[in-house]
Amino acid sequence: MSVLRGSGLTVEHRLSAVDLVLEPGELVGVIGPNGAGKSTLLSVLAGLQPLAQGVVTLDQQPLESLPARQRARQIGYLAQSGHSAWALQVEDIVAMGRLPWGDADACAIAQALRDSGAEALRGRRIDALSGGEQARVWLARVLAGQPQLLLADEPVASLDLYYQRAVMQTLRGFADSGRSALVALHDLALAARYCDRLLLLADGRLHAAGSPAQVLQADLLQAVYGLPVQVDLQAQPPHISFR
């Protein structure tokens, strides 16, 4: 299984000396206010944005030294919002996730549709779907590539409560299968419920890292978000509210 490591990651005006390791079996959440650097971090780890300083390694090899197809087979990247320029059928879009492998593995495509909750959409056109339905399709496309590492930028932002939980359960299952997922989230209660570890970013800097219990502390959150907060991680589901 693959290990993704970022050391001293610095992007001018966006990230400053961020260190992290993504191990097999982990679902790690990246939290923080708007402009904290969450999307930049995921983009850097996917090899889509150059660094001013630092290095990203995949299994101890510099990410930039790996062929693009090898990176695409191991790392799945789900951007914050997807878009199709053509009115394609859902199943055809999900099949694009197989491009790094050069095949159209029907079993992998069907499993991705099931895992993302998009199976009932497979015969429909992407332009006829709601925003939440489209979000599930883009997740299915990434899952169809069967990556070892999944980087997801706000994958639940446009979903209702039922599918927010469904997507997080999918990501949880992805990690429990021995793979790794790093997900940017605004919903701190979802982060507390599903993630093994959290990274708290603000102004491009890593302010805290550790278990949800270590990071989701009222004083830390108030310092970063600038608002009083109540935290009850013993509640089911966990309760976090800003006042």
C-alpha cells in the first residue's frame, strides 16, 4: 500500500512549511476557514500545483519524478466542483476514470457507481442531474480508477444530509480497505465522526494535527475561526456549533 508524504510544503502566499504523512488505512480530514489553504494543499499533493519549497513523495519517490500515468493510477483527485462540456451519459463519464489503465473494466465501473450511490443514475445525461447528483458522479469517476490514495476537495458541499453521510461512509470504507483518503471538509461534525486524524489549517499554516479529540478543542477552534464554539464529541453524532 502507498504512503504519501509532504515535507515543508510551501506555496507563496498560500501554504507555509506544512508537513504531513498519509498512511494506508487512514481517513484524514483537512479543516479550517475559507482561504486557509485546504484546496491548495490537496492540489499540491496531487501534483497539480508547483511548490516554492518542499517535496511530495509517494513511497519515498519524489512525486514529480513519476510518470503521469503512474501518478494517475495511484492518486485519485476529486476537485471541488466538476463540469462536463458535453451532455454525456453518467456511465461514460465514470468510465473515464479507467483512462490511466487503458481499459473500460465493467466491474470497476459498476462498483464505483454502487459505492458512490450513483448506480440509479448510470443511464442519465450529466446535464439533466442536480448538483448533488453530479457530485456523486464525479466521485464515482475517481473511484473507478481504483486509486490507492484519494484526495477529495469538499466532496459533500452540495449534498443533502443523507448523501453527505453516504459519501463519508464511502470514504471511510475506502480507507478501511487498506487505502488512504485525505478530504477537505467544512463540516466539523462530519470530520469528528468519520476521520482518524485532522489537520487544522489557517492562513496557510498548520495550527494543529492529531485525533479529532486533540484538534477539535474549543480554544483551538475559536482561535482559528474567530468565533465562540461549543464542542461535544461524546454526543452521537458529535455536536460542534459556533455562536
